[in-house]
Amino acid sequence: GDSVTQMEGPVTLSEEAFLTINCTYTATGYPSLFWYVQYPGEGLQLLLKATKADDKGSNKGFEATYRKETTSFHLEKGSVQVSDSAVYFCALIGTFTGGGNKLTFGTGTQLKVEL
Amino acid sequence: DTGVSQNPRHKITKRGQNVTFRCDPISEHNRLYWYRQTLGQGPEFLTYFQNEAQLEKSRLLSDRFSAERPKGSFSTLEIQRTEQGDSAMYLCASSPFSNRGRPSADTQYFGPGTRLTVL
């Protein structure tokens, strides 16, 4: 079945540091890929998405490129801020979900940004 | 606020009791999903509705769980005879559904969740 593997946290960075959170997936066909973010005390929010190979999703300075050859969708940001502290989830919707479009999530990576 | 809402936000119950949660999706969204998230894990799919029809249920959804969406608007998730293993955050999400393009790309919008604690 479909699965998502992301790097374990917590990840602790200083403000303005470069961020990479690795995400790889297993799925047949051509899944759609997503990054969701969960700020403390809040619900999941879509951060960015990509629906086909070589697409780059971007939002709020975050970027991720859909790499089919390496089955990866790594999240990057050039300069993190304290306000980026949150839990980040990589997720996919598989091609063959029977029409249900259910999301399959990774376990999440906690990011803590310090001054 | 026109986002997804869930009630209650927190529920503490004793083992063996029944509980019911409610989800109000974004009004024009015809798809509604339930997920469960345990501590340190990502959300796991439970079930989804398209309008009032429940079209898929995960094997995680035992016969103690039942979900309804009677008029294609709000949904309820009931857990009967709760067990301590049911303690989790229950998340609801909604999305539009379009026959054009790639439906799998439709964004799911999540509510804040209902945190269930079974003592």
C-alpha cells in the first residue's frame, strides 16, 4: 500500500538557518504530494502541494519539488523564523484510491526555531 | 469564520461509555473525511462521505464506530463502548469535488479536531 516516510524530529535550528525536511514515498502510479503544517494548538493547514513529476510547490518561503525518480518531496526553506516552529507532515493521495482521495501521512517532523 | 468546525474540542469519558462528535464542513464542500491521530503519529484515514453517501471505511473503523452525514452537510462520528485505545485526536476535513482535472489534487481543509481521552 501507499506509505510516506519522513525524517524524525525534533529538528532544532537557529533563526535564519536553512531548513530541509526529507520525505520519501511509496505509491503506484502518480500520486499527488502535500506538505501540511500544524502550529501549536491549531489544526492542520495545507502548506504546499504538487500534482505531477517535476512540479514545484511553494508557499510562505517554503518549497518542495516532486521528484519521481527518487520518489521524494523534500521540504526546504532558505531562512527559517521562530514563527515557523511547528510540526510538518508530508502526505500523499495515491492514484488508485478508489476515488476516495484519502490522504496518507508521514509521522510528522517537529521543527523548533530558536533566536 | 467559514472553516471546518468540530465539537466538542475536548471530551473525557470513562471506558465503556458512548461518545459522539460533530463536524461542520465548509458549506460548499461535498466531500467530508474523518481521520484519527495518536500522539507522535500522522493522521490515519477512517472514512469519507460524498454528499450523504459513505463511500469508504478503513479497516481501522471497528464495528463500535459509526459515522453519518444525513443531509450531506454536517457529520457525526459515534464511538460505542469506548476503550482506552480509542484515546486520540479525531480530525475532520472537507474538500470540494470536481470531475475536471485531477480530483486527487483537491485540497482537504481540516478542522481543529476533537481530543478524546478515555479513562
